[in-house]
Amino acid sequence: MALKIKRKNTKAVTIGKVVIGSKHPILIQSMTKVPTKDIRSVLRQLEDLKAVGCEIVRVAVKDMQDAQAIAKIKKQSRVPLVADIHFNYKFALQAVDSGVDKIRINPGNIFKKSEWKAIAEKIKERNIPIRIGVNSGSLRENYLKLKNTETALVKQADDCIKAFEDLGVRNIVV
């Protein structure tokens, strides 16, 4: 028996050579579990993930070495790469310069408007989409005062989305 899911109407967003959203098929995404600077191990995991049907892979970017390693990984990757940026907007800028296909930020960890502006300028320049990802462990203090965790998460994500839209970014994934 096939699972029936009613999809919401969303816009299409291109990530590398694949398209998500709108009427496009739902794609499988996973994440590597080794430091991104360990290029050989990342490439091995990318191949393993691709072999079992993964179509987009996220890599952790915890330092500048990880962001720079993306350039070498991209030369051999057969799947689009998403850079999961940890705590420092400069890692996002470098990941984009290294050729990543999409970045993911958490507005609880990267929250200064000036940093968002720098990221927005860079991703618009290269036509790279951004994913806004929130979690309860990194809610900013002003959101913690809201009615409940769910409301706080949605509000923090929504405020970040609106800020990026105000900066002219249109390729946003939540």
C-alpha cells in the first residue's frame, strides 16, 4: 500500500543539479558523520550514501578548514553538497567560495544582522540557496519568553526568513 501525502504548494529551489519543492519529487538527504576536513572519509561516505539512494548530502562546517575542504570535495562529489554552518558566519562565506551548493544556518547560533547581510550578499552573488534550520537547544533569549517552544521556534525561523527576504534572498528552504 502506497503512502498518500498531500503536499503543500511550495516554490522550486535548485541545489546543484537537483531541484526540490514545487511539483518535484521529494529527495533523500543525509549528512556525513566525519569531520569535513577529512576529505577521503567524506568522499567515501558520499559514495556510500549515493549508492543507497541519497541525493543531497550535508557536511558539517565547524571551522575554516572544513569550509576550505569543500573545494576539494566538490571536485569529486556526485551529489549536491550542503554546508551546515556552525556558529561563525565566516565559515558560510568560505563554504560558498569553495563551491558548496547550499548553506544551512541556525539563527540561534548566527544571529547578528550584519552577519546575515554578509551571508545574503555572498549567496546572492553565487545564486546559492540557504536553509534556515532551528532547534530548541539554540533558541535566543528573547524567543524563550514566548508562550511555548513551538511558538518560539516558528517565530525565530520566521524572523530570520523575513530578514533574508528583506536582504533580497529568494532561494530559502526551511
